[in-house]
Amino acid sequence: MDIKRTVLWVVFSMSLLILWDNWMRHSGKQSMFFPAPTAQQSKNTAASASATTNPPKALADATAASVGAIAADTPAIKSEIITITTDLIKADIDTIGGEVKRLELLKHKDSHDHSKNVVLFTQDAKRTYLAQTGLLGGNFPNHKSGFIAKPGVRVLGDGNHVQLVLESEQAGVKLSKTFTFKKGDYVIDVKHEVSNNTAAAITPSLYLQLLHDGTKPESGGMFSGSGDFFAPAVYTDADKFQKLDFEKIGKQETEKLGSSNSNHATKADNGWVSVIEHFFVSAFIPQDKTQREIFTKKVDTNLYAVGSILPMGTIAPGATLAMDARLYSGPQESALLEKVTPGLELVKDYGVLTLVAKPLFWLMELIHKLLGNWGWTIVIFTISIKLALFPLSAAGYRSMAKMKVVTPKMTAVREQYKNDPQKMNQAMMELYKKEKINPLGGCLPILIQMPVFLSLYWVLQASVEMRGAPWVGWITDLTAPDPWYILPVIYAISMYITTKLNPAPADPMQAKMMLFMPLAFSVMFFFFPSGLVLYWVVNNVLSIAQQWVINNKLIPAEHKS
């Protein structure tokens, strides 16, 4: 058996699997490689029989009670959209409920329409995505109550921050929400102050929730949009990162609308809740060391929520108590996520090769800081990897060169013992021993490149840092396919040259298939991210040069005679 050919077919099959995986994701089906967005079983026990034992039910009941009380006890407050603009985001906050109804990222263009910016929070005919907060546990202000906006600056100017203060009072309980937007920051500080103006003590709980519909996003193509998705996720120190699924949350609640989905962490004094999507994430991060209950629920047809409920304790008459939280809504940039809160960087999914992909991306970031261009970063990165693996690949190419020299002898052995496989194998082993050839040596250049190739594939799929990043000329987005197919054609040529430099198979049919493989690979690369094709083109060019030198300069003369 020709082991090298077998390895090549394995590599070819893996590439076909990647292509098929992207088609599956493009069709809205589950990926074979990326972790399925399913719930992970929580180790937590059932909640106690308090008012928040079933957080979603308590939240729904409290909200319903509060909405009824608003009409009876407070004058009607019209909805007013307050727009806050910074250097990074533009946020619309409604005075009804003080909910974030729209959030636009000013530094990121929409993948389908480059004339528009990416919009995360929104509410329209196609998408519902909101950030809501309020009080439960009594007739208290919530995300349905009317708020009054205090006067203030709405656009970040020369200062470092801009604030929006909203106030609502209901049955003697006053809730003040203070949104603080900072320059150069995607984190919005959200402070809640509760003032008890009644004659009795109150024990409210603060809820923070992200509301999202369960409609799958539209795909913009097999690779440019095939990774698009929306999924809730929670994180605690004890249970770590848990990625969930809207559809499964709904299925678990078909018997009772609003019931709790407990297949995730439900109690903690740390962590966060989020909604993640391709390249972006929104996360509510309560203040640390504060006990909270975590919930997911179906709130309406095709509408879901993930959130936290934080008991505020007893507030005496005339007293005021404050609780802080943060809302991150922005790109999945590793450097940003790591600074916000522990574990948030885990929303950036590198797939099954995370252990390899993360250090590779770290190295690429270092190179990018020097060059400032992700395309040239990939070129230098490829050269660096090639130099690091030079001893192994050189040994492999020497073995391949020797195999090419002795191919006529191997063909003669096969012809001589074509009717006796056992004797053929014995003769081949003797030939390998005599010529000092390792039949597995030629596989090394391929095998040692595959983890890097696959890891870089996932890095390009997951790294928003490269989203929309140009290289030169016609390559304007390294995470999108080459629009003019120039790199795939160059790759096909380089693969053809590489095939010619390798020893030809003895079997004519196999030889034809080996010539067909460069064409098959190049066709697949028409749909691959151009950054990945760039890596492979540079790698092939370096391999051709290395193999030519070994064939013509480093192989002993006796192996050429």
C-alpha cells in the first residue's frame, strides 16, 4: 500500500468535510465541528420556595401586576426615544421601560450592505433584540413602566463619558436608571437606584434580561454568512461557559409558557448572561459577589429571554439602595472581551482545535501590531510557521526526493511480483532498507500542516478582527472568498508544480487522480476565505522552493544515478 497516497486522500476527504460542514451551516443545520448550541446540564439544585423560586414566572407575574398599576396610579407617559451617540456606538433608549431598543456599531459595516453599520439591538418586522431591566417582587417599576428622562448631553463631545438618567415612581417606589456611555468603550454602565418612599419596608429584586426572537438569520453565502447564528449563553465560575439554543428552550416549555429552563447554571454570585452571534455579543454583567438566579424562558411565540434576577434585600422606608451592572454590546475582539469580565472571551468559538487556534491567533496579533495589515500578517505568519517546521518538512521532502529517484525500481518490483502480494511487500521493504528510505517520511510535510491549516480556518471564521480587513488590491475582506478567484488559480498552479516535483504513482489511474486533486482543491478554494487561500498559496510557494533545493542540491549523487 502506498501510504503517502492514502494520507493525501485523507487530507482531500477532510477538505471535502469542511466544505460539506459549511453547506450544512449554510442550510441552517447543525455543524459537524463547531460545538452544538445545546444546553449543558447544570449541577445546581432546584431553587427554594421563595418569590423567585421560579424566576420567569415571578418576573411575568410582577410585570403584569406593575403594568396594571401604572394605568391606575400614574399619568400616562408617552414613548420617547432618547439617542446617545459616542465614538463607537449609537444607542436608542425608550422612555417606556428604559429598554435599549436599538444599538448601532459605528465602526463595523453590515456584511450584506456595506453602506450600513452593524445593528445589534433592534425591533422591527424581522428581528426583536432588546435589553430590558426592572424590579419585581411587588408593584414596582419595570420594563413596561413609563420613565422621565432628565435633561443632559446626548452626544459624546470632548468629554470622556455621557450619561442618561431615567426616573419612574410607582406606588411610592422610585427607580432611577443611569446609563453611562464612555469614550472608546462598548461597555455601558447601568446603575439602578431604588428609593422607598412608602411607610413599609420593601424587598425588591432587580432583573436584567436580553430578549431575542428565535428566527434564524439570513445567510449571505456559503462562507461569508454560513456561520451566522443567534444563541443565548451563560457563564459562572462553577459551571463555566454554557451555550444554549432558543429552539430547545421553546421545546422544553411547550407545556407551560414562561416556565424555567434549568438545563444550565441557575444560581451563582458571579458570571453573566448573553446573546451571541457570529462576530458579536451582547452580555449583561451584574456586579460581582452578588447572589443571583439565572433564567432562560419563552415569553411569547418565537420570543425568548435570558437573564439574571438579583435580590436587593430589605429597603427601609425613606432609604435608597443602589445596584450596578454592565452591558457589553459589541465585537468579539479577544483583547476587549478579556478586559470586560472573566470568561467573556469564550464566546469567540474556535471550534474543536481551540488549543491550537488560540496560540496561533496570539502570534498573529503580535505580527499585526508590527505590520498593521492582516494580509501581510498571514504572509509573515506562514513564513514563520514554515521556518519553525523546517527540520521536519525538510526530512519529509528528502524522503520524497529519494522516493522519486527509486520510483523506477519500485515499479519494477511491483511488476515482478504483481501476482504475489506477500513477496511484493517483502521486496518493497528490502528496497526501502537498501535505499534508506522511510515510506512515511513523505507524509510529514502534509501532516504537520493540517492542524495549522484547520486552526487558521477557524480563526478566520471566528475573528472579528479580520472581518472586513483588506490585504492588497482586489482582496478587500480576508474572511470572504476571493472575488476574482486569482488566489485559487495561483494555488492550483502551485499545487500542480508540487505534484510534478513528487514521485509519480506507479498506477496510471492513480497518477491521473493526483493531477486532478489540484483542480478539485482550487475549486473548493473558490468558496474559502481568501485569507486561508493566501496562507496556502504562500505555503505552497515556500514548499516548492524548499523541495527544489532539496531535489537539486541536497540529495546525494548516488541517489540520482
